[in-house]
Amino acid sequence: MKEYYAERVSTMAGGELGDLMRLVGRDDIISFAGGIPSPDIFPLEELKEIVSELLANEPRQVFQYSSTEGRNDLKDYIVEFLSRRGIKTSREELIITSGSQQALDLIAKVLVDPGDPVLVEKPGYVGGIGALKSYQARVTGIDMEEDGINIDCLEETLKKVLSEGRPVKYIYLVPDYSNPSGARLSAEKRRKILDLAGKYNFYILEDTPYSELNYYEERLNFIKEYDQENRVILLGSFSKFFVPGLRVAWVCAPRPFIELLSRAKQDADLASSTIGQLIITRAGEKGLVEAQARRVQPFYRERLEAMGKALEKYFPAETSWFTPRGGFFFWVKLPAGLNSKELLAKTIDEDKVAFVPGTAFFADPQDGYSYIRLSFSDIKPGMIEEGIKRLGKAIAGYLR
């Protein structure tokens, strides 16, 4: 059947997301692979009450389709949610999507022609890179620093791409505690990137899945808050700090672009889950969403600190890592010459420990052989220490 495959199949990402999710549920493995929230902190009793109320009072709504752009009551809640975070918008500038991953796909679908240049973080989110590759974008990574992407590298790349006659369409950013690097884009760089967007005429796709997961500091302004020219497309989700299984996310953008996304979404899934939208709406109205955003911070901070201490205790001196101040991830550089994919094969088989090889997070996978991503979010502190101990021993074994 391969002779019938579309040409774009050859440019699609290699299925890394599915591979990562398969590692998450294995009981015999300590998995640092899944960048997923912990069910230990889900507000289960409150959600049971909301679902019972919905089934008792609104059963016909619960099981009916919603509109393609999403329920108005949910969009009204998101308008309030964003207003408390400095974004003034309206329901007409919002569309509800089935998770942020669908939003990334729809945006690439309506903006990217084959060969269009699009910039991403280097390293950057595997799902964002994969969505772009699915539409045959020319994906270029911009080097990361501890305070976000390197601005000099960004401007040099913009000049180079422009000189080749096909300007950059947009840059995809996760400004807060990026996946996988854990870096947080500084306030100064947020403004500079927006200035460059005006100078070089490109758009900014600002993805904010970890923006509520600040464990030590106050949140920084969204890039969207500085936007005076409608150059920023803002993505948001309730998955990481509330619950992921509802698959409810949103895009905030000018009305004409929302209408385009709506047309694309009709062809994709017609509408997002009604029950998921209703649960989020009622949870928001009861104050549960905001309460959960506060509740998860000390919970995940404890796990972050447990991993940081374990890395200091058990990892060889030849390794190095960035310690995040929010989000879910540590980004580790391995000793010179050690291949992260080969290490993973050994640790899964012999040590029963999993992680994500760095190759998944680069437009060119070869750039990631020396790196691994470790997630602390879904593992209890005691198991974090045991898993890091095993992994550190395995790495040390390669150095002997």
C-alpha cells in the first residue's frame, strides 16, 4: 500500500509522541518520559459533583454536539480567565479546540504551504515540530538560553531567510518553562521578539501550557499583552494545571483568523467534546479552576526539588542540567560521546527506567543525541530518587 501514501508522509515526525505515551503506563518501569500531570492532585471529588449536577440538570446538553467554535458559556469564562491575566478579549476572538495539539495542527494547516519557513525553539516541543512537518514546513530551530531563545541568533536567522526570498511565516514559542528545556523567556526578550515581528513581518504563536505552573516567582506578562498589531496568536489549555482528559484548549486571535480556524476544524472533528466544555465551565464558575491553579504549585514544587536533589546526589560530574523554576521538566546534557537513544535502550531493558531522548526535540534529530528530558510531574518523590539513582549508575557505567 505504500505506493499510495501522500508525499507529505515522508516529512512527518517519526511518531515520537506515541512512543513517549506508550512508556508512561508500564507498571514495571519508573518512567520520567511522560510530560503529564499527576492524577494524585486531580480535584476528583469536586469533579464528581459537577458531573452529577450536569447529568441531573442538563442531560440533553451534555450528550449533544456543540458549535464548531465552542460553547459560548465556556468562551465567556475564558474571557474572564484571560482578563485576570492581563488579556482583554471577547468570545468572538476565541475558538475551543480538542487540546492544544489540535490547535497547533489547525494553525499550521491554515498558515503553512510546503516549504514555508517557520521558526521554533531549539530544543522545542515535539508536538509543535511534528505539526509543522506534517504540512511540509521548512522548520528552523533557534538556540535556547536560560532566559529563552537567543535574540541575536533569531535576528540573524530572520535576515538569512529573508535574503533567500521566502520570509518567515511565524515563530512557535512556549515562553513559560518550555518543553523540554524548562527555560522561561525573560520579559525583555518577550518585548524584543515582538519588535522583531514588526520589523520582519512575521507572526508569533505563543503557547502557554505551563504558564500557571510558577513554583517560585510571579508570572510574567504574556507576549500577547504587549501586542498592538495583532501579531500574536495565543494558545491556552487547562490540561497541565487542571485535568488533561477533558481535552479542552483555546486559541485567542483576531476574528478573521478564528473564522479560518473554524473552517479547518469543521473538516477535522466538527466540534470539541461538549461534556468536557461543560465541566470546565462549571468548574470555572465555582472557582475550582483558579483554586486548582494555586493548589498544584506546592505539589509540583516538591517533586521538582526532589529531582534536583537526586540529580546532585547520583549523576556523574560529567553531566550537566538546567534547573527550572516551573513546568514539568529537567533538561540534561550527557557526557561527551554518550548517545541518548542507546542509553534509553539499556535503561529500559536492564534498569527499568525510561526517559525521553533529546532527538525528539530538534528539527534535525542528530542535534539531540547528547541530551535527555526528565519529567518529575507524575512520579512520587521517593520513586524519583530511586529512578535517578538507577539512571545515574547506568550513565556512570558508560564512563568506566
